[in-house]
Amino acid sequence: MQLGLIGLGKMGGNMRDRIRAAGHEVIGYDPRPEVTDVDSLEALAAALTPPRTVWVMVPSGEITRNTIKALAEVLEPGDLVIDGGNSRYTDDGPHAALLGERGIHFVDCGVSGGVWGKENGYGLMAGGAPEDIERAMPIFDALRPEGPREEGFAHAGPVGAGHFAKMVHNGVEYGLMQAYAEGYELLQAAELVENVPAVLRAWSRGTVVRSWLLDLLVRALAEDPELAKLEAYVEDSGEGRWTIEEAITHAVPLPVISAALFARFASRQESSPAMRAVAALRHQFGGHAVRFAAGPSGAPGQTAGPSGPTP
Amino acid sequence: MQLGLIGLGKMGGNMRDRIRAAGHEVIGYDPRPEVTDVDSLEALAAALTPPRTVWVMVPSGEITRNTIKALAEVLEPGDLVIDGGNSRYTDDGPHAALLGERGIHFVDCGVSGGVWGKENGYGLMAGGAPEDIERAMPIFDALRPEGPREEGFAHAGPVGAGHFAKMVHNGVEYGLMQAYAEGYELLQAAELVENVPAVLRAWSRGTVVRSWLLDLLVRALAEDPELAKLEAYVEDSGEGRWTIEEAITHAVPLPVISAALFARFASRQESSPAMRAVAALRHQFGGHAVRFAAGPSGAPGQTAGPSGPTP
Amino acid sequence: MQLGLIGLGKMGGNMRDRIRAAGHEVIGYDPRPEVTDVDSLEALAAALTPPRTVWVMVPSGEITRNTIKALAEVLEPGDLVIDGGNSRYTDDGPHAALLGERGIHFVDCGVSGGVWGKENGYGLMAGGAPEDIERAMPIFDALRPEGPREEGFAHAGPVGAGHFAKMVHNGVEYGLMQAYAEGYELLQAAELVENVPAVLRAWSRGTVVRSWLLDLLVRALAEDPELAKLEAYVEDSGEGRWTIEEAITHAVPLPVISAALFARFASRQESSPAMRAVAALRHQFGGHAVRFAAGPSGAPGQTAGPSGPTP
Amino acid sequence: MQLGLIGLGKMGGNMRDRIRAAGHEVIGYDPRPEVTDVDSLEALAAALTPPRTVWVMVPSGEITRNTIKALAEVLEPGDLVIDGGNSRYTDDGPHAALLGERGIHFVDCGVSGGVWGKENGYGLMAGGAPEDIERAMPIFDALRPEGPREEGFAHAGPVGAGHFAKMVHNGVEYGLMQAYAEGYELLQAAELVENVPAVLRAWSRGTVVRSWLLDLLVRALAEDPELAKLEAYVEDSGEGRWTIEEAITHAVPLPVISAALFARFASRQESSPAMRAVAALRHQFGGHAVRFAAGPSGAPGQTAGPSGPTP
């Protein structure tokens, strides 16, 4: 079938390649002249035969919002817009309503797989009306991994359900990553295991913890066995935060996913105010060792107080 | 090669089958006449040609300890004992020393894979002297999954390192399981996703969170879509606790793995004393809704107090 | 001075008494005829000499919002409204703007102390313009505990800062309550300490952990030494959730406060879907003991599977 | 009464002063000539009239163990030894047994209050036989704060119960400190509250969160409003770790106390291996921003990769 694809960055560009490789016609639009197939959204609309299907793959928030608005102008009743970016699911209803006023259909689709998806296929979770999902199915089939459709694609529910499922997917991902990372650190710290990368590699097959994330960690350790080239500084990209916020809304306890998110927050702090407060309390007790911040000379901070019995 | 195998339960029995299928001779011993190949440990020793290799696959703790002691009596200098059970790594040194006094070699080996290992192969992490590891390699090769040896087997380090690696493996497993479980619960609770099992199944390929544990959860949901047949009651089997204790020894923060362990503890409580204490505090504030325990009549507990502004 | 007070529930009624005891004139309004001093908001406005000061002490959200709107109708330019309820701080800006259009001033004030405040005084955190704070100071002085003003009252910042400070106060409260509760449970569980209530009571003076919350727990244990009369069921009232949401907005790690909130969520679950999912995974491993839910006969759930080595 | 006191450091020296101020005779021993009253343990024993009472106030572990052993040599049947240090409760049984072989009695006593105890009195939790507790009561009364005995002293149970109660006390303390610290950080981060120290000071009276720890934090902020003089580096002193280990033994969930302990562990890490592992995973995804460690030139680390949609 024919697809308009907006956003030809790392994700969108790869997806264009994969969809084309499956035999579909893709007309891509991107503001960067060196990658785009057409010069404008208007040109994109003109190049597509109605009823059109247009996949939006741009950063979530402002840019997605503006793109949806612009599409409401250039598309026509009966066309279909799919937001495949990482939009918060609460954006989907308004986007569907905005397009719906013009008779344009809307589907949201969470896409997982990163740069590896071009080759492996992408895991897809879509939300929308059954007939809209059905209409885009050739594209979903092109993007998803080979194998049974239901192992790489789900029609999760009505508009918003796709992005909701993707949000939870990413929350789970935070927890999984932190679990492996904690295990890695403990193996390193104990110093009984002589070859930590080898142990993680041996978990690749047969064990209970085997997974794609483990495969990536094994890869990373093969490239840098001590993980010495990277700082212990970890960003987060929205979905983890949204997951906790949803959990709070629904009174669902998420101790593991929240701990993983907070570990990322803490990793980015130069000097934790909370831990300075705990140090200050210990200092007030009297007799507890604390570290004073370095003076203007840059001399290392000093330690005060012998460790006596704890109050 | 020839192997003595002690313990023919679910794990040991399957392992015997797999090792035999790889062309080795296995003589198994188990106290249950219906599964054993020989009548006693003495008979096992007599049936094996020196230098013998004997794999112990019995419950950790007391039973493993007694088995090792008994082997120290019936084996001879130059023989090799492999403890493949879930012993705490701190038991390995004493076991190696006990056997070493008799000139008997010792290797510890963590084995992962459960009942699935018979078909898929087992992930193996071994600790011991290089020459002892080398000697047992045909057995390790028989047990581990097909594919490159280093993806299913590691010589982790000296005696104890195998069980240490397995302990951490299981700690990571706790974190992974809890992460998926939290995601499952949030998907259920929000009610936007109409078919939660379908979404989890769609994570099976292409996504970042794909894993063997996910495959098992998909299987479980296929059998019981609401997970209504099971109680929210989760046991733990030692390794998770030991992992936290090791982390404390080495001052390694394990927020995720500990949260997963504590969630299991909490799942087994009829009535949490801590949460009764929090309820009691709220009751003392005055004006906060709390629930009184049911009286002897079995009548449902009553709620007291309208919810006013929180103090 | 003269004060209008809207809302004469447990908190408002006590506050009326305390303010009157300090020598001020309080005219209270409440929809319940048996407690109100006037029949309507209009009557309240008529009974107060301009420029009026009106304290709102009603449930947060809808009811506070409606009260503010009604006050915008009946009050006049130059009057002052103080919201002393547990409003989310994000409501304060809109309320101030709504009143501001009519020339009516606004102050938000977090109030802590519960039913004990009538006798002990209330801790107060106010947000607003300095001149508005100054104007209401006689009331703040009447409500706050005796002693230095700054130990029971703070002008926290502009509009919203009072409720923000109160929100964080309540978040901290969640963490403190859970910390005592965990200690209580461990003392109980270990069974080495023979008289747990006596130990907690001995913490009342001299120790590092002495506090008003501890005093309340000691009181509760004096009334019910096993805390047997209460269910392990703990509600939460908004501020704890808002605290976590703010932390997420500002990327502040709150492992303790979030753990305390999630423990409350979990306390209210009949059967945790997450823990059923973990149990289901363990059941899939094969050989792990799990508990099946009771059948329709009400027979107790059964346990399946001997505990073999953990996969 | 007459008391021998071993260990005249910050705690022991203050305790000697307080006990003497209550009218008792204290003969102190310390290896430092400038503070000791006698030259040796033998001289201490000789200076005390049988039956003797000797209070040991030295660092826990090795030094306490050696002191107990030495006392077993120099004391006589019918004497009483009180260990007031921060020994792990599991040490108490062996110490009691060692002394018991010589007919010497033993009591363990947890002491809380730090340097403030000299003036305020110390919170005391004692374990031992009722008659031994009774015998030492004049000393306990001298040490504990004024007011009802049971608000500053508890006979917690048999030998070990005093140190167990003190261990849990310190675990609770970790949770409380972290709760305040998290609240402090959030108040700082949000920047809506203009004067954070003033808000914390206003919590001192009337609020639900008022406590002695809060008073200390207010003091610390008065001295250093930004807590800029201290590093975010917090040690831990054993009891917190033991508390978690006990919780694991008794399957008691301690999410808050463990989170507080792990926050301290993390505060002391230059570069968290776990968070480097998470960063490495994100780097493997492709397209995620990570920070590379500084090169040998000391140049600041670089950031790689634009933030595209999260896999």
C-alpha cells in the first residue's frame, strides 16, 4: 500500500527502509532537504492517493501536536493519521478529536525496538477503531518482526491504548535494566567472580534471566569490560515518569519501577541535597564522621569526628 | 564420560536424561528405589571407575552437607565432586576443605533453567580449579544449551564463584519478575487496554522487554487470562535473601532487588503489623477513616471517621 | 480582630474555639444549622465589617473551588480570603486570580495538627503577599502553638507556597509513619523483645527517634497492645500522591516517601495482581510451591509442588 | 551506688559526669592516662567493693569482646557486667555465657542520645535477668532523662533484647532521617518556597512531623542555610545493616528502612557501576544521550546522541 511518513530521523528513516523492503510505497517528509522525499506537508498530501494513510514519527509533545494540527489542514475526510511517536497517551484523545472534526481518522501506535528494529522488526501496540487498525495492517505487518502477528503486534484497545501500553512497556524496561545493573554491580563488588562479563554472557542461553536486554549488556561489556568509558549518568525520557504518575492515579504499587526511576534521578545529581541533610543530622549528633566540602583552594574535603557509638 | 549423579528429583532426573542423551554414562543414586540406579552411595562409588566424577543435585543446606560428608567417606583421592544444587556460596569453601582433606577435588556449579532445561539446556556457572573444570567439561557441554559454549557456561572463578554467580542470577530474576508483574498490574488497573494478555504477547518479539520470563508470563496468561486461579502469595527460596545480605556486606545499593524481595514477604502476610501501626497512627490523629477488625461474629470490619483535612 | 470562618467540621469547629479563646471575634458559617452562626455566605459577608477576612476550611477540590467562587460574589474589593484546607497548591493560583479579578486578596495556609491542634496549637505555613500575611497575623498567632512565632508559623513564599509546604510536610509524615511501623513490626516479629509497647514507650525521652508521632504510637499501643482492633488497611489522602508527582516533575528521588505511599496502596488490595503474576511465573518454572485460589466451595486454597532447586 | 565504667570517650566520659552528678561513685578506666581514674582493669576491680557492677562503653566487636574476656579474668562470681555499647545483639549470648562460666552476671543495654545525652539524659533499653536489671536500676535512673522511668527506660527482655531494641531504634532512625531529607530536597528543588529553613523551623511546634531530629535539622540549617559546607556523603554504622539482615531472617518487609540504607551506600560511590551499566544499555539502544567519561586530559566528558523516541 501507499504510506506518507513524517519524520525521517533515526527511527523514521529506518522504518521507511523496512516498509519499502516489504514492498510498500513510502513517501517521506522531513524538514531536512537531504532526507525528505517531498518539500512540504502539502506536497505530501498531494503525492498520496486518497484515502491517505500518514504515519507521524516525530518527537512527542509540541512537535507532534503541531504536526497533527498541520495535518488537519492538509488532509481530507476519510484519511488516516497514525501517531507512532512516544506521545503521552493523554495526548491521543485531543489529537483524535481535532482530526475527527475534519473527518480524519486517528490511530496511536507505540513502537519498540530502537535502531535494531530496522533489521529485527519493531514491537507494535496500537489503539483505535478496529476498521482503522485493519486498514493500516499491511504497514503494521511490514514493521513488526517476522513470526506470528500476535507476537509482535497488538490492537490494545481504543484510541490511547497503544501509547498507554508503550508507556507501561517502557516503565517495565526501567525495572529490568536496573535489575541487571544491580546484579552486575554486586558481581563486581564481591570480587569472588573473576570474570563478570563471562558470567553475564553465560546467562545468555538456558537461564531464567535470558533476554534481549541481557544480550545488549553482554555486547556492551564485550566492548568495554569495566564500563569505564561511560559516566554513571542516566537520563530518563518521560515514559518512566508517566508510568509512576499513572500508578499513583490508579493506586497501583510500583516499588521496583519507581526505584529504577529514582536511581536515574540520583545518578544525575552532583551533590544530593537530601544526603547533605542526612550528613548534617549526623554532624549534629556529635561525634560522627562527616565530610566537609572542599574549600576554594580545591583541597579535598576533610573528615571530622571519630566514629563512636551511634546515638 | 562416566558420571555419578546423586539426587534424581525433578532437576536431577531431567539432567540424567539430558546427559545420557548426549552419549555419556550416568549412574544415578536416589533414596527412592523406583528411580535409583544403585542402592547406596557405596554402590555408586563401586560402580564408577576411578578417578570418579560425582554430581550432587540435592536440596541445599543440611542434605547437601550430609551428602558431601558421606562422599568424603566413600570416594578416593583424585575423585571430583560437583555440587550443582542451590547451596549458599559460603558453604562451598568448607565442603571443598572437607573433601580436600581426603584428596578429593570440588567444583560448585550454579544451574539455571528449571524443568525447561531438559529440553533447552541449562545455564551453568562453575567455580573451582581450572583443571577440575576442564575435567568435567564434557558434562557441562551436555547440560548447557546448544550454541557457543560461553553463552551457556562460565568458569566464574575459584570455589564458591559458581554459586555466588547463581545467587546473583536469582536476585536479578526477582527484580525482573517484579518489573513485569508491576507492568501487568498497571495495564489491568487502568482499564484502557482491553486485552492485557494480547499486549504482553505482542511484547514477545521486537520490543526491548522481550525475554524468556515474558514468554512464561504470556503462557500463564494464555492458560488463565485473569490469573484468577492463583493466590497473590509468593514464596522465596533463599537466593534473594542471600543477595541482599551480600549487598549489605559490600555496601552495594540494591533498591530494585530488595523491593522485589520485600513484595514477596508482604504477599504472605495475613495482616501486616506495620500497616496496622500506620492505621493506628491515623486513628490517633482523629477524624481519619480506618477499618476496625471484624468482631467474633465474623461481621465485616467497620469504618470509622469521615475523612477531613489531613493533619 | 474579626474573622469569618467557613466550614465548622472537626477542624473548623476546633479552630473557631481556639481563635475565640484568644480574644477574637469569629463568625462561622456551615451548611449544618446546628453549628453555624449565620444562615448563608451572604449573611456572613453582611455580618463582617469591611475590609473582611474570611478563612475557608472545607474539603479540598470541588467544595473549596465552589466556596471560592461563591465568595467572589459576596465579598468586596479589599477583602481577604484565606484557604486553610488541604488544597493542592496548583489550585491556589487560579483561586487567587479569580478573587483578584474582584480586587479580593488571597492567602493559602497549610494547617497541621489535627484534632490535637485545638489544645496544642496548629503548625501553619502560609503563602501570599507580605501585606496580606501581615493582616492575618493575629489569627495566625491565635492558631499557632505558644512559643516563638517562627517555630509554629512560616510565611513560606508567594501564593501556593503554603500549600506546597504542607504537601511536603504530609509526604514526610508518610515516611516517618512507615519508618516507625516497620520498626514496630520487626520488634514484634523477632520475639526477642518481650514487651514491644514498653520499648517504644522508652523511646519517648532521650532517644534520637523521639517525636510526636512516636507519642501517638505509644498511646495507640497503650489502648490496644497488639493493635488487634484495626485492620492493616491504610488510606491516603492526596498529599502523599502529590508529593511524588512533584518529585517526578523536579527529578527529585524520593525512595522513602514513595515506598511509604506504595505500602498504603498495597495494604488496600484484596489480592495483588502483581503478586499473582509473580506466582504465575513461579508456577510456570515448574516445581515451585504456589497457592491456588479457593474453589467455589470456599475450601482453602491448595499448595502445589515441592520446593526443589530454584531455576 | 558504686560503678566501674570502662571506656571514657565522648559517650563514656559524658556518662561518668551524669552518673556522678546523680550522686553515685564512678571509677572510670580508659587506656588514655589523661582521662582514666585507675591504671588497669585489675586496679578497677580492686577499687570496687564486691559485688561489683561494671559498665562497658567501648566500640562494639573486637574491642568489646576483648574487654569482656578480660573482665571474666579480673571479676568475681556475683559481679555484674553491663555492655552499654552498640554491640550486635548476637554477641550478647556468647558474652553472657563466657561471664556466666565464672558466675558473673550480664546485662546488655542500648543507649541512645549521643552527645546530647549528658544534659538531656539517655534513652535506655536493657536486656537481662530481672534481678540484674533491678540491681543496676540506680544507674539506669541516673542516666535516663527526667520524667517517668518508663518513658526513658525499658527492660526489653532477656539477654540480647536491649541491643536488639537499640538496633531497631537505629534502623527506624535511618528511615526518619531520610524522610526529612527527602522533604528538604523537594522543598529546595521546587523553588516555590522562598525560605526552606523557615518552613522546617515552622514545623517545630504543632505539626504532625515535629520531633527531635527535626529540631536538629533546624539547627543545622540555622548554621548553614544551604547545607553547603557538607558533602553528600553519609556513612552508616552497622545497626542499619543489621536491621535489614534481621528483617530478612524474619521475612519482614522494610521498604523504607532499606531505602534509607541504600541511599547512604549510593551517597558514597564515586561512580555507580550499576548506573554505568544502565547507561551502557541505553547507549546500546542507539540514539540515546549518554555521557562519556573524561579522558586523561581531564576534559569534561562528552555527550553523545540526540534524544529520539525511546525504544
